[in-house]
Amino acid sequence: MSDPIKARCKCGAVQFTANSQPLIQFVCHCKDCQTATGQPFAGLVFFKRKHIEISGDLGQHLFITESGKATSRDYCVKCGTVLFDQSEGFPGIIGVMQEWILGDFDFLPQSHVWVKSKLDEIIIPEGAQQFQENILQPK
């Protein structure tokens, strides 16, 4: 196995370690990700929960997404960094916000999701797989 993949919040109080490679990586343009990150989109890297370890105190913002699924954004209670995404639509996996992954991790998104909410100034690379909503609805 390769080296573990690690992430942490801004202040270092929350630590994440994955002992497996990601299941999927994508860029999400939904309004919830825009609000949670303060960015025009979020890069998400998903892992099986059984292959990860998380330490530190997390808060949780629960909401219902546009797709109708209950979702949470988990954040460090000390510094407020939003680190994780969990959805009832994807049981048994957890998404890590790509920007908080440490080291030489190559973020290679397989697709762009919720493109219908994409900000006009964001250009998706030509040939990239796109979904108007979630990964079950192609563009």
C-alpha cells in the first residue's frame, strides 16, 4: 500500500488519515458547497469510512440538499474549517475537502457535478465529464 493520505484543518486540531486510495474525486458546483467553502466550487475526495481515522472535535451543520438528501458538513470547532461532507445519498463514505489534503496529493477529478449551479466565470476544461445535478444525471 502507498503512504496514507492525510488532511487537517487550519489550526491542526482536527486530523484525518486515509489508509486507502480515494473511491472518487470530483468538483461540486452546488450552492451548498459554494456557501460552505466560501468558494465558487469545492473539490471533494471520497473514501470508505472503514479505511479512515479522524481525531479532534468536530461540529456538524446538517441540511437537506437540492437533491432532497440529508447531508452534513463537518467542521473544526476551534477554527471553523469545513473539512468533510457526508450524505445519506452516499452511505459508508466520507468526502474530504481537497484543499485541506496535505502533501503531494494529486487531485484528479473524474467529473464536475451540479453544473447547473456553476458560476458563469468558472470554465470547466473541455472534455471533462459533467453532470447537471448529481452523478446520476448527465449534462
